[in-house]
Amino acid sequence: MVVSFVTDNLIHFLARNNKDSPDKQLDIFKLIVEKGFRCSYEIVRFNPDNWFRSGIVCFTDIPLRECNEHTSIYGKFGIGVKKSFVKRVGGNPVSYFVDYYPNAGNPDRSIAARGALLHNLKVRNVFFEKVDKYCKAVPGEGLYDKSGNLIVEANDLSLFVNTEIFCSSFYKQMGDLGPARDETADIDLYYKEREWRIIPSALADLAGLTTTDKDDIYIPFDRKDINMIVVPNEQSRMAVTNYLLSLKGSSDSRLNEFGTDLLPVVNYDELHRW
């Protein structure tokens, strides 16, 4: 059975801050093709004072024909990748939580169960922060009981910190209870984005699925991992096509595949005319 709201095409809409500048988006697109998806450092927040930054690459599971609301925020320049690729490099769907504090909105400050998940995520993250601070203050030291017996080895503490960052990075607030982040009068409904994330991990590093350049982490891909390219207008479609054709004959065999086996390049606005 084919269900219209399930797709094998996860779309990474690129360069949100340049969504009205197709030329800048094209430059970023070229960098992505040549180096891979760059993990941008996003804030993962459980309350105003409880947050951390994590390297993240974001995709949407929304079928392309249903992306009007999404593209109004993120722009219309994107790369559609196979879901199998995202899974292979450790990607997972985001787990959304109701961003409602247990006593928020109650005049008597009474506790409401509606915020149970957020409360527990915050408690867990506060403990993680304490362990992280301890590891940084006394590197190489484990935890000991009052008698001086080793309870937790230093390596296990570091592993816990890294594991907590990785797992918590897949959580995101639903966003239906407060103002939008872009300071408009709207309310961000993040759960409607049906987001998938790739978070760099030690396993991905060991498997050779990531590369680094200075402080940046990249997720490289091959031609076979990509379904299509979506662009905002006909000028961008021609520019992307010409760029891909220019890769034919490249000494880099990976890039050469993009030139010899051209990807479909879809003009988003033309798609929605029909």
C-alpha cells in the first residue's frame, strides 16, 4: 500500500539565512556536493538555562508537493537524499516533546503533568552538565566512594557525557505553545516539520562516514545516495545543471559520477503549477 505522507526522499533545505539569495545558495550547494553535508552547531534547549550545542544536519520527511509551508521558512533550494543513506550514517527521526513546564500558566503555581517529559529531560540534562563539568575540572579522574574505592572510571564518565549529547540531540520541542524564534507574531509548529537528523558520532567516525576540516564535521555522500535537487527558479535550475555537467571528467571519481549520471533538478515553483 502506498501512503502519500510517507516518502523515501528526505530533503535538506540549505542556507536558510540566504533563502532570498539563490546565488549564495548555489555556492553553498557546490560546497555540499564537493565536501558533504556540514554539521552546523544548533542549540538543543530544555529550558532557558538548560541547553547545549550539538552538530546537526537536518532533513524533512514531508513529500515535496506538500512543502509550501516549510519552504516559506527554509527556502526552496534543497537536496533530496535517500532515506536509506540517512539511516546508514546514523540518522533518526526527531523525538518531539511538549514544551510546557510543569507549573507554567497555573496562577497558583500548581504542578501539571503535561510537562512531565520536559521536566525529566531537564533533570537528566542537569545531571549530564554536572558530570561534564567534573570531567573538565579533573580530567582523567573517575568517581570514588567515601572510602576511596573507584566507582566509575574516567572513560565511562566521558562515554556517558558523549552518549547524553548524542541521544539528547534527537529531541526537539513541539513549539506550539510559544512565539516563533524569528520574532514574528507566529507560533513555530516544529512537529509539522517531520524532521530527521544526522548527529555525528564515534561510531560514524570509526566507520569512516565522516570527515573533518579544521573545526567542521562533514557527512560525505555519493551520487547513488541522492534522489534529486530542488531549486527556487529556472535560472537556478540551469545553473545547477551546468555545474553538475562541469564535473564530468573530474579526476575525483566521486564528483565525476555527478557529471556522468545527472540528477533530476526540479524547479519548485514549476512543480506547483500543475
